Amino acid sequence: MDKYMSPNPVSDGYIALSHKDKEIYVVWAGTRRIRSIVVDSMFVFEDFSPDVPGATVHAGFAESTNAVYPHILKNIRAASTSYPDYKIVFIGHSLGGASAVLSALRFAKENEYAKDMVRVWTFGEPRVGNRAFAEYYTQLLGNQTYRITYKGDIVPHVPPWQVLGYQHHPLEIHIINKDGDFYVCQNTVREDLDGAYRWPTIDTGVSDHIDYFGKPDITRFDPLIEW
């Protein structure tokens, strides 16, 4: 349907329709460029919204998402006008997972009439904001969100909560091995010790981040795909 790209920092992806499933997809690409990795490492908080006191989010994630959000919103509204019964599914991997969460929450917050049509799927999502943000997100979209983590993927462990106060939102589904065995975590803001958090940070790494389900990262085929 359309593609989008944020010039600085880099966030890109596409919007698509599935008439079979009656869904509008807002798909965010993961961290694929050096510039994005630099953004990922900027652990500075900024306020999420004046009407959500105390809620703060990763400044780099917010800047990257907000740069293209108006373009995305225009296309979502156009698609929803044509297909009002279609669900709106936000999907993202890595940095794209953070952008999926932020864009879905902003859409649900600003379009209350469509909130129940929103679904969110993320894979290897980093922590996006503090506890107040996670609680607010859970209040609006907690029952419509599936945060997938895989084995020793390092990205769900950053930014660190111990020092900076970042906190994940539910619902985490932790994939235990390449056979696809999984554990559905407790549906609370407090991170489940049997989910991704079971892995000490020292035992995590990048390999499990780019090979979810034992499948190669789609970005290895960039020359064949236009985002």
C-alpha cells in the first residue's frame, strides 16, 4: 500500500492490506543501519505526553517514530475509511518493535473510536519507557499486545532497568528454543522471571536477535526487498 522512511534517525517500513484476514498492517523494520544502532544506544528519557504525568520514553525511539507518524496516520485513516471493519496491526522487530509500540499507543490514544481495532506484535523489542509509561500502555493496549522474545536475545535486556528505570510492558511470550516451545509470561508490568529475564545479561547476545525461530534475518535479503 505504501512505504515510509524517517530521514533522521532512520526508521522505515511499509503499510499493507490483507483482504483475506481483514487487517491493515503497519510494519516497522528493525535496526539495520549503523545510524540506527547509535540511536538505540542513546538512553535519554523524554516525557511521553503532558496528559500522562510521570511517563517517560527513550528519546531516540520517540524521535525516530514521530518523524514519520503523520505520514503513517494519513494512510491508516485512508485505509480505515475504505475498510472500517479491518483490524489495524502494528508489527516490528528490534528498533521497529519500539516504533510499533509508540505508534500504536499514539494512534489508540488519539483515536479512541478505533482503539479496540488495534493489535500489536513485536519481536526482540527493547525497553521503551519507564514504569509509568509501561503502566499507561498496559491500560490502553495491554490485552491487545504480544511481545515476543527469543532465547538469549540481548535486545529485550536494554536499556537497563536497574540503573535507568526502563520497564517492559506485557504481554511477553518467551520462545525457549528453536523447536518453538514457548512460555506465556505473567500479564503484569513487572517482568516475569521465567521469560527473557531468566537469561543473565552476560549470557545474551546478538545471534538470537537476528535468528528468531532459527530463521535468517530478512534484512540479509535487502537487495530483493524494497521497504
